Amino acid sequence: MNNAELVKRDLSVVWHPCTQMKDHEWLPMTPIRRGDGVWLEDFDGRRYLDAISSWWVNLFGHANPHINNALRKQAETLEHVMLAGFSHEAVIELSERLVDVAPPGLDRCFYADNGSSAIEVALKMSFHYWRNTGHNGKTRFITLENSYHGETLGALAVGNVELYKDTYGPLLMETISVPSPDCFNREPGESCAAYSERMFSHMQRALEQHAEQVCAVIVEPLVQCAGSMRMYDPIYLKLLREACDRYGVHLIADEIAVGFGRTGTFFACEQADISPDFLCLSKGLTGGYLPLSVVLTGDAVYQAFYDDYQSLRAFLHSHSYTGNALACRTALATLELFEQHDTINANRLLADAMAQATASFAEHPHIAEVRQSGMILAIEMVRDKPNRTPFPWQERRGLKVYQHGLDNGVLLRPLGNVVYFMPPYVISTEQIDMIAAVARDGIHKAVAD
């Protein structure tokens, strides 16, 4: 079996996500035969360094022996049982571990299947909490411009990236959107912290005007990932937590992409020393093995639903594979690897290596900014650097970087004109240098004409 044969079979039956399928008339897809650490290998024997952790999910490499072993052992005893009226050891152990590592006050775990589903849980749970406590007027949500929280209708509604959202506008609930603290837009000489603090005035105003109608504010802490990897300072989160408390509004932290060490701390919220009312986790939760998500919340929320059945106050939300035993066991194995390898500290050295490997990029005449938050590094290509004028999206400059990457053994999947690195934590400094070199050459080619 080779690539061409599999591509032909694929195109006859598979509709791929986030893809204009017509592109595959001229842009071949890449069937993958096996993974090993940071590497992916196709059916023609070519290898690709997975610089984006396969859509940000893989933390400790492909086919990790420790996770493999845990998954194998679990499969031999219990693959799944419904979590309504039943339980199992893996979900109990995982919940205990998550409560241990989460910000203080988050001591209840509600499971779902994927990131978007976790957002739906948090939105519904916040709304339902206010209803159960007699605040029926709270029905709205505040979100940031350029935010992204998933593709299901509730998650899409509280997102703000037009590319994903606009088509489905008639199906979505209305939200209150405020300008993002995205530090790409700060004034020359202005610090990221000062800009983020200044931009909080918009959130302050929205809460002053709408708090009585608002269930929650939802944010991606520190990095708006699908929104071109735009970043902001932790001071914004600290101010937001204080304001949510002051105005009686929940804070939902969507750490689906930024949790589990991506921003340099285990959870991004730690950098602001805050606890959200709801913490949404997925992606790296299982080390990239199986779909699983969880919403952590506190006892105050839990108690608002705890009553006799006849009160009809229960949270009647479910997924068939909620708390799947195989997924929970891979999540536990992933958490064990963090402890065994002192991963957060080790990642600081890798993050420094990423910064050093791309230090010269900022001098490029078509690179407006190189920004970094821990193990996330983004390089923004522009047509006109002094004015930060973007390339027209129709030119698909990032796609040229993607093609160059594949031709040279690196999987890069830019977001528009933003090339980013979000590699597995088992990457070496030499492999980081390889990614940077391929990205540099790809950017040169992409902006040449």
C-alpha cells in the first residue's frame, strides 16, 4: 500500500474537517502509517516532524510507551461503562488528580467527549445555576473579539472569528462582544501589560451595563489560539476575576488549547493567580490519544443542582461516552508523565530554545512580530511591516509555508498568515532548530512574490 492508493480510496468516501475538499485536486493529502515521538511517517516512507502536535493535542509524542501500556492494560479489563448510575476506577482516580492540580476551589469534575462539548457544558451549567438560584434574567454571555471556543452551536456563538461563525449566524444566540486585549495592537513602546490593562476598560463597561443579564464571561486565558495565536498579559485575567466577583458573573476559562503546560505553567490561569468558576479542558488531557473533555467547577455550583428529584434541578446533560474508561486511563498516564519528567521545568529550556532559534525572524521585512507564551510561538507575516498591513487572505501565503514544510519533512499548518510552533514536549533542541530553519525558508518563499 502506498500514498497514492490510499489517497484515491480516501477521496471516494471521506469528507475531511476544516478543508475545502476541492483543494485536494492539486494539493495531495498525506496518509500516515505510523507515529514515533515527534515523527509521523507516511506510506511512502517519508517522515514529518509534527511541529503542531497534530492540532495541539499531542504532549509526549506519538506511540508513547507509557501511555500505550496504560491503554493496553485498561482495555483488558474495562473499555467503557455508562457513567449514569455507574462508575469506574479510572474516572475516580482522574477526577482526584485533576482536583489536586487545578486552581483552588475547583473540586467537581463533569466529563464530556471533546472541547466543544465541554464549552456547551459550561455555558449550560452557568445558565442553569442562575436559574436554579432565582436569577432568571441572566441569559447572556460576554466574549472577546477574535475568540474561538469550538464548532457546536453554543460554542460557536460565544466565539468571534468570522471565518468560522458568520455562515451560521442565523442559528446562534446573541452574545455581548468586547474588544480583545490582544497585544499585537498595542502602541509603539507600550508594554503588553499596560495595553492589556488599558483594554480592560471595555470589559468593565460591558459588565457595568449588562451584569444583571449576564451568566458568564468566557475567555481563552493568555492565548487566542485559533484567532491567529494572539496573546495578552495575565493582568487582564486578574482584573477580570475581580470584576466578575464584583458584578456577580461567572468566569469560564477555556483552557482546552492552553492547558497542560502550553503557556509555561500547568494552567494558564496560574499566571494571574486566579481560579475561574468553570475550567474547560480537553486536547492534551489524554496526551493526544483519545477524545475526552472535562469541566471543573466548585461546590457552590454543584450545590445549586443538588436536591430531591421532584425539584427538577438536576443537570440533565449527557454524552454516551462520558468518562470513557480508556480515555480516563490515558489521561492518568499523561499526568504521570508530567510528574516523572518534571515537564513544566523542562519545557522552560525548550521554550528558550524556540526563542533563540527564531530570534532573527523579527528582522525580516515581512514579519511584523514573533510572539511567544511558553511552548507556543507565533510568527506573523505581513505585506507592509511599518504599517502592519496584512497580506490579502485570498493569496494564502501560509499555505505556501505548509507546502514547503511538507516538502522538507516538517508539519506546519499556519493560521492564515501566522506560522506557529506548538510541538510535543519530547522534542529536542536540534529538532527545534530544524523546524525554525524550514519555517524560515518557507516564509522567504511565501513572501517572495
